[in-house]
Amino acid sequence: MRENYELLGLKESATDEEITERYYQLRAKYNEERWLDGEAGNEAARMLTKIEVAYNEIKESRRQQHSSSTSKSAYEEITELLKNDRISEAQMKLDECYDRGAEWHYLQAVIFYKKNWTNDSKKQLEIAMQMDPDNAKYRSTYEKLNAKNEYQNQQAHQDPQRENPYERQGMPDEQMGGGACSNCVSCCYTYLCVDCLFSLCCGCR
């Protein structure tokens, strides 16, 4: 990318306005010189193409950097909204994000989870893992969600009338604690499974 700035005679710290101004200056110069006879005209035509390419690449690079920075800031805001159970606001903010990469799908999975839409949450996690297969957070969360589902299925078959501790909406590690349990084994097993759920306070970081 540095060579593009050098071609325009600018430093990488140049402002957008300086880049645009310099581009139009050079374009006007080479537009005029390309009508010269011989090699001078040919060289001007080549330079016209080069500065066009350089300018477009610089602009695109800066656009992507801005988009990435904006998305990161938005994701942090969405995470805070989710921590405060402001789910509708988080969804609206997420829908406004232009860059829908792996983190976007992860946050969508969290929103679906908090709505108790487990299957939809799982699908969004699968997309996130496909886009970023080396991300330990996505894979760990996916495994924990599967563990939750497996526990629910086991409990449903064992005693359909028994209260399911996972039906309570919100952050599992904050809202699923407390309450009397019928026996110590059941209590310990429940808390063990809770530890395997979405840790929204940590997982969204």
C-alpha cells in the first residue's frame, strides 16, 4: 500500500481530503500530457492508469479500516446491551452493522439464545465457526450449547414434570443460581451443566 501513496507523492498519514486533492491534480496533469506525441504521451497514459488504480486502492483500504473500526465499536455496544438484557435494542444495533463477519453471527447466536431460540442460536454459531474455524470462543460456546441441549433432553425423558433449570431466560451464570434443590446429586449436576452453558458475561467479550 505504501507504493500507492508514493505514486501520489503523499505520506500514509495524509488526510482523505489531501489524497483526493492530489489525485485530481495528477489526473488533470496526465490527462493533458497523454495527447503529446510519441513516448511522452504513452507514458502519461500509463501514469493516468496507475494513479487511478492507486487512488481506488487507497480509498478502499481506508473504507475497510473505517468499517472494521465502526463494527468493533458497535459490537462492544451490543455486548453491553446483552449483558443488561436489552435484547431488542441489541438486535436493532446488530441489524445496522454493515460488516457481517463471524463475530456478527456469534452475537446473533447470543441474542437467539437469550430469546430461548436454541436451534437458531446453534445455526448462527455454526456459521460463525465456518467463517472463523480457529476461534476457540465460538467452538467452546457451541460445545456448551450442545451440552445444554443434551441435558434438557435427558431431563425431559426422565421426568417431564420436573422443572428445567435452563428455562429461565437471561445470563445463566447470574440468574440460574440459588433456589432449593431436591437432593445434593441433582444440585451438583445442575450446577455442573450450568457451567457448560453460554457464559454471556465472558463469552461476549
